[in-house]
Amino acid sequence: MKQHHLAISIMASSLAFPLLAAEAVHFTQAEIDAKEATLTDFPLMQAVKSSIATRDNAIVEAITPLNPTNPDNVKRLESVLSEAQFEFLFPVRASEYTYQGLLQAAAKFPALCGSYSDARDAEAICRKSLATMFAHFAQETGAHDKWMTEPQWRQGLYWVREVGWDETKRGGYNMECNPDTWQGQVWPCGTFADGSYKSYFGRGAKQLSYNYNYGPFSDAMFGDVATLLNNPEWVADTWLNLASAVFFFTYPQPPKPSMLHVIDGTWQPNAKDSQNGLSAGFGATTHIINGGIECGAGSEKPQSLNRMEYYQAHAQYLGVPIEADEVLGCKDMKPFDNQGAGAMLIYWEQDWSYIPGNPNGGKSYACKLVGYQTRYSAFKSGDYSLCLLHFFPEVVIDDTGTPTDPTDPVNRVPVADIQGAAEAESGALITLSASQSSDPEGAALNYLWTLPAGASAPSLVDETLALTLPALSQTETVTVSLKVTDDKGLSANISHAILVNLVDGTPPDGVAPYQAGYAYAAGDRVSNAGGIYECKPFPYTAWCAGAAWAYEPGVGVAWEDAWIAR
């Protein structure tokens, strides 16, 4: 009996006779990865994956206030909020919450106070992000003590553990620990010496609760779900107490968007959202946190009123303008639904489709995205493979080059490959090649390259990419992506990481080199083409982040619209 080697979700050759037992079905890992890439290749998924990206913990652990090696987004946060200001805003906080811990949380999640490749104002978004988070901290973990000298908007981070709970107490928030359930299997709960399960009550600035939240957070922080399931106290006692809040801030809860995407404008309410009374303002972030309790009642609940008051105070302190039309409450907001702009399927489930001619009774041999939580997440690399193997145990991943039936009419997924430098200097011109990419049927391939922010290339559709790396202010790893498509429309995707090192030597007058696409503020100075240039004030400021061919200082055809030579 021949082996079947399928392109995922494409019809296989018919079986000549019924099977008494499941017949092995072979895939290569490249085919599986290409199918996963195809199913997740849409703008919202790419935007979310970018906003939930994390840095290595070695970088995080090295963060200290005003350290010149701190990442750019951490430096931006420091420029917006000093340690003295942090002390002023949180004078009654638990000692476990520290300014350094806030910087470490930002280091772990580069999207917090991160840069934008378009004209969005990164500093303004940073300020608004902090004002929003701090207002919710005041509600979620504030002392709420009207007798304190400090006003309630400055009483945030008072609680680090849920009131009435500590690590000695048993039987809390662990009803999902049963190993007979898939939740208990995917996020296995830690146990005490007597075998009883540890308690996953609320800890940290966002009061992280339940094993099915501790597990994913642990995976995001350490690449291992067990670390925090076995040591849940770390979410209270270390920098994770603030990182857990940033985790919630950057991750969406479809059909809800993430709080970050509400603030930075990535989430744009569509007609259905507007019909449901949902608009991009502070009120929407309250809806994301606790909409089922606080929103849609026709009048503001006390909790929502608190949040509004706290937000206005933090916004004023941090210099965040509140527009007259910004909706701060959520009394008229209906629930987010699956027709809204934030709707997005993020979990893998078995695809039950019947594919005539496929082996073993026409099984699909595919997984699909669904809106309810499963054990497999589209945010986690490799989970598609695990889903496929779980639901189709007859699947064999075979990368040994097992020959396929030459008469089989199946069009197989092409293989994407990038060859070229993995390390280069900031601003260098390097060449990447897709020449090793291939199509199983020998068809010609089409190419589409995607560049990191600040990089440029004369063409993005050729087999070879002449890539000018971004001019960075510190050593950083950037990623170039490639999509190859065959003549039948099947695609494969691959990414290539490049460590970009700073060029030896100091820029003129110590001024950082120009970086194309960076969201410069008025008055920012850069070095470029042997000169020093200053970004013009409003209303010209946004052009400083415009396309390099037009606005690269001293070089672009319209650079004088954006910059002043100094």
C-alpha cells in the first residue's frame, strides 16, 4: 500500500479500497509551516503578533534606570516618566512594585512605548498608554481609602495580592487543575508537598488569576508554561507583577481588541462597532477590562466613574490631551461581537471538513482557526503542528524526502528559503537571496519581501533583495520576511533574522544617525549625509517620519519640508 504525502487541505489521490486501519499520511514540516503561515497571513494577525513580541530575559534582567544600554522603548518611557514621578504617582504602593520593574516590563514587551514606522506620534502614544494603565491600576489595585492624605488616583498598586489571600491558603482559583480536563493537561497546576494544588488567586497590577492565565503568561515570559504554574508567587514578588499587566495590555481578547490597539489607533471601529456604541477612547479600555460588569447599563457604574476620574487626573499629570469627543465612560457600550473590527480567530481546532478522495474517509488533515479557547494558540509557533498531530494521529512528519506518487495530481506547497548575512553593520547594504526556494512541481515562483522598519530596497518582488539596513541607535535584531507563491496560488512564508550592529565610531557631535520611518518629535536632531538636521515643529513634524526618498535629511527630494540643517 502506498504512502500518502499531502499538501495540507488539498485533495489527495483516491483510495483504491477501504481501509481497515488508519493509513499513515505524510507531510514535511515545511508544508505544515506553510499552511500555518497561509492561515495566519492577514493584517490584524500580523499587527497583533508584532505588538505581543517579547525580548530575551537576559536583556530584561540587565535593565536599570538611566542605563545607556536600555532599549529605545525603555528610554522613551524614562523620558516620559522619571523615577521621581513614579514615586509621586504611587506613594502608597506595595514595596514589590518598583520603577525598575516597570522598565523591565517595558523591556520585555517592546510595543509598550515602542516606535512606529508610520506618522504616529510614539511619545504621545506612550504617554496615553501610561495614563490609561495607571488609571486602571488605581481601580484594580488601589487602596480606595478616602481618609488617606493622597487622593485616590494616586493610591494605585497598593495591593499586590488579592485581598484575603496569600501563598499559605489552599483551594483558591484552581478548579481548572483537574488533569482529566484539557485545561489541566495544557496548564498543569503546581502542587504543595501534600499533593494539593497551588492557588492561582489574583496577583500583580492586573490581578492575574487562574491557571489558564498563569500558564500562557508563563509561556510568554519564559517559553515554558510550568515556570509560573509552579511558582505563582513570582507574579507578586518580582518585576512580573507589572509585566503581567503589560501582558494584558498588549494581548487582545477577541472579539475585543487589545488596549494598546485602542490607544495607538490600530483598532479602528467599523460600522458594527459604531452600532454597538463602541468608540476609540478610554471607555473602550474599561470595556475590555471589565465590560460585563461595568458597561452597557445606561448609566455609569461606580467602578467606571472611578476609572474616568483617575484617567483624567493621570492624563493631566502626564500631559495627555483629552479631546472633547473622547468617550471616557462605557454606559452606552454594548458588547464587542464577532462582526466588529477587533474580531479575530486565534485558536486552532480540528477542521472537520470532508475532502473527497482524501485518505481515511476523506479527512481534511488540517486545523482551522476558531474563536473559542482551545489548547492550541495561533500566537504560539508550532501549535499548528501540535493541533494536526493531536487530531490526526496517523499524520507523520517526514523530512527525509519520502518520494510521492508521480501520478498524484496534488499541487504541493512551495518551499521558501532565504540565504544571506545574519549579521551586519547599521545602515549597511547587504544582499539576501531566495534562489534556494523551490516548487515541488518545478513551477516558477513569485517573490514578495517584507522589510523591517527603517530598511529600504529598490525592489521587493525579485529573487534577490538588495537591502539597506536601518540606521539604529543600538545593536538590535531585525527580521526580513519572504513570501513565495507558485503558479496555482499556493504560498509559503519564511523569516530571516539579522543582528544589526552599530557602526564603529561616534556620529557627528554625538547625534544619533537618521532612521527612516522613525516617529521623530519636533526638535529631535539626527546625523545624516555628513550633516546635522533638526525635525521641524508642528505642523511639519510628521514628515520627519515620511518616506526616505522624499524626506531623508539632506538627501530626499523634499527634505527641507521636514528638517532644518544645523
